[in-house]
Amino acid sequence: MLDVEMVHAVAPGRGPAGSDTSAAATAPAGSENTTMSLLELREVSRSYGEGSASVNALHEVSLSVDQGEMVAIMGPSGSGKSTLLTIAGTLEEPSRGQVLVGGHPVGAMSRAAKARLRRRTVGYVFQDFNLLPGLTAAENVALPLELDGTSARKGRVVALKSLDRLGLGGRASHYPDQLSGGERQRVAIARAMVGERKLLLADEPSGALDSANGEAVMQLLHDACKKTGMAAVVVTHDAHLASWADRVMFLRDGRVTDQAAPVRGPEPLLTPEADK
């Protein structure tokens, strides 16, 4: 069973259960946080069904994710983690509460504006990669750009640069079935980051990988946030991998039960050879 102590054990120095150890709470007196919040959930609730058959998937969940910050979401199955991601990514509307992406209220946007926001601002990473088997790695990465009107030639140039940043420049012409699981997930991450995406949402991105490749993926996401200023929300069941995040939020039965922030990073499982 997932709980706060699991993450405390792999990342010593986190605050005690129930304490607010966020950056804002631990900042020196008189300091101001001028970093822009790329994602805000304000008392968001989501219910399904009506009357006695109603199920509360989320109950008054609030979350703020700043530029360059990675937040991990942990909790048992059915706790509302995936629902939180779909609402944050504008794929689903909350029953109550407000969602802001880049400071803009999503609820006030038209369907076309939300679709444009997803194409240009939000990137998604899935457990099963969701790569199109008939497209090469470069073509998979370029696809979101082309769907948004970028020419195939320009899209390929941008895609190659994105793949090269993740160490896959030499695999750009390979099809998904010619790539390892770790390489396919890196292609998926490159696709999620391509262009000028500012918010990355990842649902169990390491779930189909071994421990070394899983940690490599979390390190890539962490480094992407720090180097590009992206914000990321990552759902994971693995307490050790969650300790790569700047903050860990715990959900149970659709409610936030605790948040914890590491003082230092995890002890990596990766060896120099495995990280290549």
C-alpha cells in the first residue's frame, strides 16, 4: 500500500506527514515567488453518475505547478490520478472548480481553443508509448507539428533536433518495432516536448520499463523541466522514481492526503553504462 512513509524512506529529509513543505511554504520570510504557474487546479471536483450511483473521482483538489517544476502524483488504484491528468490536459471538464493553463482559465475556452492549447502547449506521455507503428521515430515526433500546420520539411528538422537532445539522433529513421522499450518511451517524450510545449503530463511513463530504463525516463523528464522551463505532472506507483520530482502529491479516494518535497535527489539506480 502506498503511503507517505514509502517516499520518506527513499528520499530522506522530506517533511512529516501533513506538513506543507512546498517551495512557497519553505521560502525565507519576505521573499516572493515570481515564477509563473503553468498549471493551476483550484478546488477541482469530478463526479460521475447521479444520486445514489454518484461516484466522486476527485474532491476539491488544488494543485499549482510552476515553470521548471516536476510534480509526482502517487496513490492506490482508483484514487483519481488519471482523472486529474485528463482534467489538467483539458480532455475532461471538472464538475466543480477551475483549471488554468498558462494563467488562462480553461473553462472559458471554446472547444477549438482547447484543441489548439493541447496541440501547442500540452504534451502527453503514456505508459504504452502510443506511437504509430507505420511511422518512423522522426515522423512520430513531427506529427503534432504537422497536424498544427507546420510543413513536413520543417517538422522533420524540429523533430530531429528533439530526438537528438534525447540521444536518439541515430534512430530517427527506425520504426517503433525496431526500437527497445526505453527508446520508444524516449521517442514518446520527444514527441511530447516538440515545438514550444510548456506543460507535460505523463501517466505511468515508466510502467512498461525495467527499473534502469524507468529511472532513465524520470531523469529525462526532470532534466527537461530544469533545462527548458517546462512544467510536468507525472503519475507513478514507484516511490523511488517519484523522488526525482520536486514535490510529491498523495491522493486517496479522490482527495489530497499529503504533499512532500525532497531535500536532495534520489540515489540513482543507473550506472554510467545504463545511462548511455
